[in-house]
Amino acid sequence: MSDKVKVTIDGITVEVAPGTTILNAARQIGGDIVPPAMCYYSKLEGSGGKCRTCIVKVSKGSEKDPRPMPKLVASCRTTVMDGMEVQNITSPEVIEARSGVVEMLLINHPLDCPVCDQAGECDLQNLGYEHGLQKTRYEFERRTFERIDIGDKIQLHMNRCILCYRCVFTADQITNKRVHGILNRGDHSEISTYIQTAVDNDFSGNVIDVCPVGALTDRTFRFRNRVWFTKPIDAHRDCPTCSGKVTLWYKGEEVLRVTARKDIYGEVEEFICNTCRFDKKQTSDWVIEHPTHISDASVIASNHYETLKPLPVIQNNPQLQQANKVELEKTTKF
């Protein structure tokens, strides 16, 4: 007897282990049917269920109980059942509801992408482009905060925060003492610390990597360059504190920043220490491996930096050249 369960997502069937969430089942299939996730992080226990961008429609509960679920569910928190059928991008109801979720996230989040260091790597920017409205229907005053430094190299801009809790879970689970978290309640909630610049543990920089928006930024990189003008390179070093496997972001021969390596869903593969992140910014500190693979859909890949020889601007196509010659002769004045 098979210990796998079958689930169908947007017409594609996959077998997964019992207890797998709909989101992770969709990730096993891959492609466009994977729901977006702003708060879920597979490396962090307890994450998910807060942003609601991953909502899907369960049109069939299971083989034993084929009734559909009455409401849309968060795919990161809902486990699959044998015979379950799920609709994501094939459901107009899901697309409309997701647009509403994005509109809610953008109520207080300013669309300041032109001056935000997260531009080009921001999941909310992509969601806003795909699902956002041309203008908000929100008529009340937005929440505004002053920028504060919660560490000597980390700046917090709460105006952009969507309260996904990722940074809180990260600090809770990979450090011995967390000194920042959620203050206040309801619409007054904010991520902060009672003592500024108090975040000083050796793994504090990882809160920058897990932040899906531009709320937590690297002070050593702020406003230095646009990410699509840089070239990411995988490298490693023999680090006694962490794995030492990182991505170096080059501008010419200068290393502008160092980040942890991320998978195709933007999740950190292995957390790195602050020494690797902030103190080792010379090429001589690292063993260079190869260019980081970036999806063709990303603006970062526009420079074709993975190609050793740049692609020719003009292709040598005799058929096209002959067609152009014929068209040119038609316009020649006698």
C-alpha cells in the first residue's frame, strides 16, 4: 500500500507525503501554479498564515469526502488529503481575492520602489504589478514611522513592513537572545526594539535576507547601487562560525554586498554569520565558484552575465538579410 497521497493542483496531479501542505505540494510541481508566499518560510518553524497571499480554492476535499471547502484557504497552512483537488491560477475567485489581499498589504506600504533598495528583488513589487490596482481606495491617513537603526549595520523602515514576522522567527530560532519583536497590538503593531542598535548578535544580518520587502536593509549597501547593475557570484570560505557559502554582488571589481545563497523561491539555503556578511568584502577573502543562476524572469538577469561571450546584437541570418534587401529595393527611388 502506497504511503503517498495524490493531490491535483490546477489539473496537474502529484504524489506527496502525508502532512504536506498544499503550497509545498505545488512547489513539487513548480511553475506558475505555485502560490506566492510573503510570510511562509520553509526554514522557519511556525511561519505562514499571516499574509494570505497564498490562498487557494479547494474544489474537492478528498476521495472520502469530496465536498469543496466553503472558503478559500491558506495553502501554506492547509495539508493535503488523498484525492484533493485545488485551484490556484485557474480560479477567477482566487485571482480576485488575491488582488484584494495585495490591496490590503499596500494600504500602508508606500510604492517607493524607485528609492527602495529591495527593488528588483521584492516579492511585493511583483505582486503589486500582477494584482495591484492603479490607485488605492483607502482614504484614511497611512501609518508613518521614522527610520531607526536596530543594529550597527541594520536599518528598519517600518513604513514598508507588512508584519510577516519572518525576522522575528529568524532571530528566535537561530540566535540565543532575541531583542526585537512585535510591539503594541492591532493596527498599532510594529516591529521594533525598546533599545535602538540593540541587535548585535553574530547572526543578526540574516533578518535582512528573510525580509520580503524593503523594511530591513543593509546599511553598508543602502543607496550604493541598483541590484540589476550588479553581478552575483557564488563563493565560499572556510568560516568557523557558519557554512561560509555566500553570494557576492559585484560592481566591476568591487564587492558591494554579501548575502546568503537563496533558492528559486527566495528562501535562504543556509544562514551566514555577520563576519562573512559585513567584514569580508574583498575577492581575496573568498574562493570564487561560478555566476549565480538567476531566473530569466528577473531583472537581474538582463545583463546576460552567465554567458562568458556576450550575445551578438545582430544575428547572422541570411534569410532575414535577403528579406531586408527585398524591402529596401521596394523603397528605392528611381
